Amino acid sequence: MARRVAVVSGSNKGIGLEVVRALCRHFDGDVFLTARDTDRGQQALQKLQEEQLKPLFHQLDIGDIESIRKLRAFMLQKYGGIDVLVNNAGIAFKVADTTPFGTQAEVTMATNFFATRDMCTELLTLIKPHGRVVNVSSMCGASALLNCSPELQKKFRSTSITEDELVELMRKFVNDAKNGVHTQQGWPSSAYGVTKLGLTVLSMIHARRLSKERAADKILLNACCPGWVKTDMAGPNAPGTAEEGAVTPVYLALLPEGAEGPHGQYVSAKTVQPW
């Protein structure tokens, strides 16, 4: 029987690194730390090895489909699939950044939504029975939902929205932002928030698909908010630590084999939140 394996994207620092650290302690299998930059990944690996932990490393740039496919081929050949996938990689512009909003929308969407979607497209078929998939979203996504027009809110809350329809909405947001008409079209002025809104809804769509197509495999897939914690992305003023930010993603990654849920939910502080 193939050894169990967990993969965490964007895990050379911040919440991702803390997720790897916790999984090394509590997951009964190999744990892969991944990073775009191999040197940074190896430095993070060494840091954990000094703590007597034994993570492994694989280069991964979620914005590069070939990089995702290399990871896919490796996992298939060595492990026959993946048991735990934590989609943690993401970006955000700083509040004071003067980059035009349309550009911020395009760049942020490319990573947080489209590249993470590529990860799911390529890797969800590899998830083994009783596997766990965790998409690290944000409370900013939930806030963005509340700041959308009633029409958009209805679409994003629909239990019948398709992945294609969601993709079109995300593309529309980027186009509206670039054309300077996003607020008139019912969108909030948070590029990061809309990307994480999209990721949460994508998680719900993928969970419904898994329930339909692979019900017997009892795979659990959820989106979560790690909380506002001190990271390079969130800044030094956040009240929580990166270690605290890893608590909910790790909880979802380690849901026991017989667990019925949560599945297809948005989870914060280890609790299912209304959407």
C-alpha cells in the first residue's frame, strides 16, 4: 500500500509553513513543503529539520501549469495519488500600493482564483479515498460577498452555479475593474476580497461534484479563513500569529477517516460559517 502524503502549496513561510510544521507532527505520512523558489523552499525545509521534523520538498509555482503537472506526475508515480492537499498559495497587494485597481484585480485573480483552480483541475482527480482538500480563503471573501449587489449575492449563494458561470463572473470582475466600472456593476472595491469570494464558491462547486461523482470515496473538501494573523501578506499589526492561522486549515486537513463533514463549507475558527 502506498505511503500517505500531504501537499501544501506556498509553504516556505507564513501560514503555509505553519501548516507544514503541524502536519509533520500530526499527519501519518510524508509532508511536502512547496515553493516557487527552490532556494527559499530549501531554507524553510532546513529550518524545520533543525526542529527534528522531516518534511520533503517539491518545487511548485501554481501560476505555471507545467509546474503543477510535474508535481502531479511525481505524486502519481511515487504515491499513487494525494491524501491531503492544502491550497494555501496566494497574493495580496498592500493597502498603500499605488498600482491601478484594474491591474491589482487582474494580477490577484490570476493567482488566487485561476491558478488555484488549475491546481484543483490537475490534482482533484488524484485525491485518494478519504482524502482531504483545504482551500485557504479569507474573511475578506465573506465581506466581499456582503458588499456585492443583491443580484451578484444571489448568484454567489446559488447551489446550482456552475464552474463555468463562476469563471465568467470572475473574468467580468477583472474586466469591469480595468474599465473603471466595477462599482457601477455591483462589485466591491477589494480585488483580494473578490478573488477569495470566488475561491470559496469554487470550493463549494467542487465539493458538490465530489459528492455526486465520488460519493463512496468520502472525500471532504472545504474553504477556510485562517483569521487575521501576522504574515508578510497581512502585515505586523494583525492580532494573531501565523501558528494560530494554521489551526483551522490543519483541523480540516486532519478530519478523521469516518467524518461525515464539514464538506463544501466555509469554515473559520474550526466552525462552519453561514454563507
